[in-house]
Amino acid sequence: MDSDQEKTNIKVNGQVDSKKSFMILFFCILVNVATAGICNSFAVYNTLYLKLFSDSQAASIGWIGTMALSSMLLFSLVATPIIHYIGYRKTTILGGAICGVSLLLASFSTKIWQLALTQGVLFGLGASFPFLISVAMVSFWFERYRGFGMGAINAGGGIGGIILSPIIKKMLDSGNGSNFKLALWVTAIVVFVIIAISSYFMIERVPMAKNAQDGVEKSKPFDKAAVFDIFVFLVSISTLFGDVAYTAPLYYLPTIAEERSGLSSNATLAVVLANVGNVTGSLVIGYLADIIGEMNIIITSDFLIAVLVSSIWPTTKTASPILALSFIYGFLSAAFLSIVPGVLSRHYPAHRATGVIGVMFVYVAIGLIIGGPTAGAFYDISLKINNYYPLILISSIGFLVSGFILVFAQIYLRKHSSTKFGYRL
């Protein structure tokens, strides 16, 4: 690194795994509090909207949260060229402004399709900019602790859910559900302020060139090669199936906890427990990923989720097991939510990080777009037949398929890479 720097006379902004790296990581976590944290707290709104729009199907209401989360990932392809032309800091603050405006517009919405466009698509568009950048920062600034870094920023989404869910719930309850406008206004301001402050710390470790004459790695508005890369495809399609499966427990365990107990507070508690599990799992699993390998952790978690969801959910009748499952689910699902970007960033150079991860996020978005309405439709079917086996099946089967595809990705990488990985992969 030093010799390369001397040859090109390029100023490096800091060293990997340094104190500065962890300072930047802190603000990346804050970015995820303000973006993924909003998505993680949507279940509180989902429970309210099921009551406010009782004449609508759950599948229709499910589009709101689904579009927020999927748009945040899908529009990462838009973020990549914007970053190329105006830089990481300006792109981050632009995204924060769009997020704030989207939530303000949502407060004036009176129909589901309006909420899907504002609280869903538009918020996701704005969130995609700082979200992708926060993931890229970990790729730039960490090597030895990359798994932990990826886990930590994912924990930010869980922390956001833990903090925001009870606050939003309290504001909603204070007006018997009519104060959702106030909740959206307050959230809009908080999101913009957090992202605006964090944008200052979104910097590259090694500046990338926009043209070949600058003497350093050349950045690209769009990484075309990533679209046709077989390893990227296998990892991405595995994640797609995982995200199809992910939505059902995420949105409907809180609703079922409330149904079994008759207490609305249990819906919020289920959301909080899932987010506590997500935070804990992100840190623990991220740490383990640095020791035994990212893909090994994800595969193990996928199979465990499939077994636990299919065994605990249908065999219990009270709220307590569902609350426990919410925590376990949040813990284990942190693996594929936080570690998958680390799988790609570890096997591709830094200047390709946003492009490669952006392509993978498109597959994730497709999985969520499919998963949200599908989970809603299966929820409606479950109500008609008076059991939740349809929801359980879509989740368990999806995670099993996701895990097996990632096993094939490991086999492909070992066969086609000149690097000897050993067991750590």
C-alpha cells in the first residue's frame, strides 16, 4: 500500500481497522438507525393500518412496508452513478432530504396507494443513497474486522427499530391512532438531521479516479461486469429467496402475538424483541463471520430459521412462544441481512464495492417485492382456513432454498478461484 501510494502520489485518508475506521463506523450505524430503523419499525404502522383500512386486504397494506424496504435496495443502482458524479457526502445528504420529504408527504395520505408511494417508494429512494454508502464505507475502512463492521451497521437498523417502535406507538396511542401524522412529522425531522450530520463522515479511504489519467483505480457509474458475474448471481439469488421468506415472520409475528394475548402492547413488544435480537445477532454473527467465514454463518442461520419457525410457530397456542420466536428470528436473520454484503466486498476490489453490492441489492429488492404481498396473501388465506401453515411454509421453504444455493456458491468459488480458502469461507 505504501509503495503504491508513493508511485501515484495519492493521499490516503487513513488506515484500515484504525480508530478513524471505527469513528466512521459509528456514523454508518447512525445512518442505518435513520433508514433501516424506519423500515424495521413499520410493523407498528402495519398493525395500525390493518385497523384503519379494515376494508382492505392485508396484502394491499403489506405493500407499504415492502416498497419502503425494497426501494431502499432497488434504487441503489441509481445511487451508484450519483455517487460517481457528486461524491459520497453530497449523495448522502441528498438522500436524507428525500427521506424527510417523503414522510412529510405520507402524513397527508388518506389511501393505501398514497402511503405506498410516499412512505414506501419515495422513502426507499432517499434511504437507498445513505444506506448503500454506509455499506461501502465498511468495505473501504475495514479488512480484519469487516464482518463485525457489517454486523454493526445492520445493528443500527435494529437499534432504530428498538428506539423508534415504542416512541411511534406512544404517539399513535395518544390519539387512538389518529396521531399518525404527528408520528410521521417527528420521524421526518429526526431522519433528516441524523443523516445530514452523518454525511460529513462518509469519505473514501483511498480516493477513486473518475478518469484513467488520475493514476488510481478508476470508478464507474455502473459495473456492467457484476451483472453477468456467476458468483454475484449465486449469492444474490440466494439472498432473493431468503428475503421472500423473511417478510412473513417480520410483519405477522407481531400481529399474531397481539391476537393470542388480546393485548396491543404485545405487538410492539414482538417488534422490539425482534430488533433486540437483530442488534445482538448482528454483532455476534458479524464477529463469528470474521472467524469462520461469512457464507458458513449465513448457511447455518438459514437452516436454523427454517427448523425453528416450522417447529415453534404451529405447535404453540400462547403469545409467549411467539415473543421468544421473534427474538430468535431477529437474531438469526441478522446473518443474511448484514453479512451478505461482506461476502461480496471481501472477494472484489474496493473500487467495485458499490457496483457489485448495488447489483446484489436489486435481487434483494425483488425478493422483498415478491415476499411482502405474498406474505399478505398467505395471511389472508391463513385467516380463512384458521391456521398459519401457509405463512410458515413460505418462510421455512424460502430459507432452506436460500441456504442450499449458497452452498453451491461456495463450491463454485472454491472451484474457480486461485485462492485457497480452507474452512473459512
